[in-house]
Amino acid sequence: MLKYLLSLCISTFLLAGAAFAEPIQTGEPFPDITLTGNQTSAQQSYLGLSGNGPWNLTDIKADYVVVEIFSMYCPHCQAEAPLVNELFTALKKSKSAASIKLIGVGVGNSNFEINFFRKKFQVELPLFDDLDFKIHAETGDPGTPHFFLVKLNGNNKPQTALSFAGRMENPTQFLKTLQDAAK
Amino acid sequence: MYKHIRIYSAVTALLLCVCITPAMAKVPAELVYQPGKLNPVDSVLKVAVGKMAPDFALPSVSGKKIQLSSFRGKKNVVISFVPAAFTPICSDQWPGYNIAQELFEQNDAILLGITADNTPTQYAWTKQMSEGGVWFPVLSDFWPHGKVAQLYGILRPEGVTERAIFIIDKKGIIRYIDVHDINTRPDLGSIIRALQSVK
């Protein structure tokens, strides 16, 4: 019996290890991810985008972009949604409104699921879909939610100014963290 | 007893392989076991669209026994079988349904979630999804093990169910079946569109 319990524990430990990848860290290059998903004219205008996409991250007209990696299916992201809405409002009213933009990427989520999440939580910030987990893989398989503050560097290679795992929980404080990281 | 421990150890290990998706932390790559992709479907379906859904009665987390035929003439029924509790893909499926109650209700449907786990396990698992648990009945097909899954032809050899969706209309007829690749989650949009066509 002990033998089998031991093998179960070892299997669990090793397989749990398989769950752990390395999300892109602060200071590392960030991929110029491709963004897809329907956006309203207000959302396009906010990001300085036009047309129906797909767009690249570097098409966004800003110095920095906050990319929230989330999923409609993730309970933490569901709980966090109203706070992300607050962050979006606070950011738009702040001195960083023009320089820092906020978007969400729904990993493993279809356009239907993104639209449902948007409606359910009255999300106004631009949300993009990532049904095939491409962006998720490009960003190092982060857990959800995960926030990246990306410095766009004009047309040069984007850089990760902040990599933040988990819920931010306090929008006011998190906005300050973002602003400090963007200095 | 050893036989049972062996079986459940193997099933647990297998499910971790199936369901775990990368998350966050550092483990040297050489220590990470790579199980590879599992056989997407490993059972032979015994039911078909257009046929009557086999009836069943199973215990639920609430303590009540739920019988499929009790919804006849009253509600469409969406059944979501998932392989096992406490596994990431499975754990990332029902929390999505848990915020989408209105999508089912708009189509005059009830959702039934079924796994081959026992009720205490399901209770602890669904409490993790939301403080109050989930809005839909969660049924245990634990004992006789996987009897209902076997009846529908979706019990895999390792004793877990396929990741499958069945839509049954108010007459008790199966209108939609998706025995999904166990490695991926079905799109909620496909389920709701299928449900709308039943309504």
C-alpha cells in the first residue's frame, strides 16, 4: 500500500511540476503579439487602431500597454473583472491616460465567450480573443490573471516593464505601481 | 483494496497529465514529465441524436437524487460530463458555466454536471469555484462506478468519463452530442447555438 501511495505522491509532484512554466519577466523582451476580436469604434479610437484587424501590439498608439491575460472560465478573473473596470476608469482619468493603455486577452476563449464576459461584467476596455492559446504560449504560459506592462519603444522591440502574476485587487494602488514602473 | 488504490493512483496520475495546463513557477525543464497528448476520445458512443436519452437517477451535491426524466415536458437538459474534479481543464470549464446561468435559462434549459467522482469530492471542488458552489446540480456517477457514463458509451478504459456535452429536449430526445477532445474545452458558443436550435 505504501508503495502505491508513494508512487501517487511522486506522480503528483512531477506532474504538478509540468504545470509550471515561466511567464515573461520584468525586463525581458515582449513579443509583438497579434490581436484579434471585434472592437467598438470607441475602443478602436482609445487604442488608435482602425479597420477590422488583426492588429499588432505595436500598432497601439501609446508608450505603454497593460496586457491583462485572463479567461472567462477563471473564477479569479471573474472576481477581478469589476476591479479591472475600475482600473480602466482610473487610468483614463489619470495623468497617464495618453501614455498607458489597457487591454485584455482572453486565453482559450472564443469570440462568443469574450463577448459574453464583456456583457456579463460590463467591460468597456478592449478585449481580444486567443482561442488557440497562441498569445498564452508566446507570453510564457502565465496563469490567469496575469498583468504585463509593456513598453512599446516605438517600432522597436517591445520590452516588459512589469510582469505581475495574480490578482491586483486594489486598482488605485495598482495604477500607482504601473505609473512607477513606467517612469 | 490494493487493486483499488492502484487503480485510483493511476487514474489520478493520468488525470493530472490530461488536465494540467502550464501555470506559474520555476521547475527545471528536465524534471518536467511530458505525458504527451492523450487519445482525444477513448470510448464508443452508445447513444445517437434523434434517439431517446437513456434515463438515470444520480445523487447530487445538494443531497437530492436527480432523475433525468423528471425534466420531461418541463425543461431542455444540457448534460456536461467532465473527466474529474480538481484537474485544471475540468476546473476551468464549469466556472464558465457558473456565470452563464442566463444563457441556459433563456433557452428554457437546465444544466446537469456529471463526473465519476464521489459526492464529497464534488462538494469540495465546486465550493472552490464559487463560495456558494455552482447554480446547477452536480451529479455523482461514482457508484456503481461510471454506470451512467457507460450507459451513454462515454466511460474511458481508465474509469473516467469523456469530456462530453449532450442536449436533450423536453420530449427526452437527444438533439446534440459533442464527445469532445479530452485535452480541450468545448466552446460555450457552440453549446448555446445548439441549444437555441432546440428551442
